[in-house]
Amino acid sequence: MNQLQALLNDSLIRTKHVENAAIIDIKERKVCASTFGFNVPPENALSLIYAFYKNLLQVRRGGLCFKEKYYKCVRADEHSIYLQNPEGGLIVVKTKTFILVATYRVDMYPSVCVEAVEKLGKRNTWS
């Protein structure tokens, strides 16, 4: 397990608020770490990157399709996007070099993902 995967597990999965998570390297345009069994297809990774850089207004209005499920946008700004559907939610958080994507159940709190990103930022592996 690499250092980023360990951080995902320690900062997110152990909270029991997040089901799955992955870190996407913006420059490389690919997933560089993910929790066990959470596969983010390359087209979904690109879609999340473009959501911040080209399509944020469209995501706010029309939601986002991720892993063949549609999510309605609850809130979006230049650093984070909160989305939900009847089965659960999705949060996407952007830093300078990475995008964190995490799934959560409807009864959980997506703000835990934002707190985790802040923790990760304090450790020099996250920019």
C-alpha cells in the first residue's frame, strides 16, 4: 500500500462516513491511489478534472454522471462539489495537484471529506 492509499484509509475510511475514495493526479490525469476495490475508470477521472476547469457551471445546473450513476449537484465552488442521488452521495475536492473523490451513504456527512483533505494538506504529500 502506498502512502496516499494509507492516508485515504486513515483519514477517510476509518471515519465510517466515507465508503470509497480515490486520489486523481491532475497533471497525470489518472488515479494515483484508491481504497480497496474502488476502481475509477479513466473517463470518469477526466470528467472530474474537467468538471472543475471547464464545466463547473454545467455541473451546478445539470449534475454529473459518475460510474454510470447520475448525481444531482447540491453545492459547487472552485474547490469542492457535493452531489447526491437516492442511493448516496459523491464529494469531489480539488487541491493544486490532486482531486479527491469519495462516495458516502445518504445518512453520512460529506464534510468529513473536506476535513480529510485539510489533514492531508498538512502532511507534505498533498499540495
